[in-house]
Amino acid sequence: MPSAKILETKKAFVADLSAKLQGSLAGVVVSYNGINVANDTKLRRELREAGVEYMVVKNTMLRLAVKGTALESLTDLFKGDTAIAVSADDPSAAARILCKYADADRSKRFAVKGGFCDGQVLDAAGVKELSTMPNREGLLSMLAGSLNGIIGGLAVSLNELLEKRESEAA
């Protein structure tokens, strides 16, 4: 039986982890088996630069952290070597980076197990689909381009209507 001090430390860690998971836009659960130190360091640096927090956590701690939350169905993924990456800002950043690494892994031992986005639990295929989404800036530029096209079309229509009325008046 662990001492009271250790137990309190673990409870605080689980509470912090639970708050972190619930406060994130998206997260990805991976099996990190087979990754060497050099690749792990490179992967962690890329995730950190994208604003993604990546951590290896005991499965028991993860199970306790999601217990009683909307993410409780992730419990099935917490088996074996498990790491989780969470992002509070960009919902597709973690999925994009980890799926890219999993696809490039020759041994196929590093694998995406699943994840979540906006409180919805995703399987590995859902995370793969999320990884293909553009980031926030990409989505905003697509929206701006669409609005620009609509406004341009409206301007052309109004100009033609004005020219038609002027020709009828003359």
C-alpha cells in the first residue's frame, strides 16, 4: 500500500491530467513501441513547436483521468505502451504530426490507436482523417477566398444590372 503522501501526489496528477484532457481541443493516443531516442527527441521537438503537449503516461493514470468524462470510451485504447498528445489550440496539429511519423515508421511498431476532437472520441481512421484537415490559418484563408469570390460575383452582377438600366434609360 503506498504512503499517504504518494497517494495524494498521484491523485493530484490524475486531477491535473483530467483537466488537461478536458481543456484540450483534440488529442491523439499512440503506441510508441519501437521508437528510438533520436526519433523520439525529433518528434517531441516538432510537437512542442506546434503547441502540442506529448507525454508518456501510465495506462492506469489515463483510465482514472477519463473516468466519468465524455472521453471515458478512450479507456479501451489504454493498453500496452501508451503516449498521448493533446492540443489546446490547433485540433489537427497532433494528428497531423503523429500520423506523418506513423506512416514513415518502417517497423510499423509506432501506431496511432485513436483520439478525440471537441469531445468526440475517434478511432485510428478518424484520427487519420483529422490529420488531413488544414490548420486554422489554412481554413481561414479558404474562407476568405470563398467570401472574396462571392463578393466579386455580386459586384459583377450589380454592375451588369446598372449597365442594363442605363441602356434601357437611354
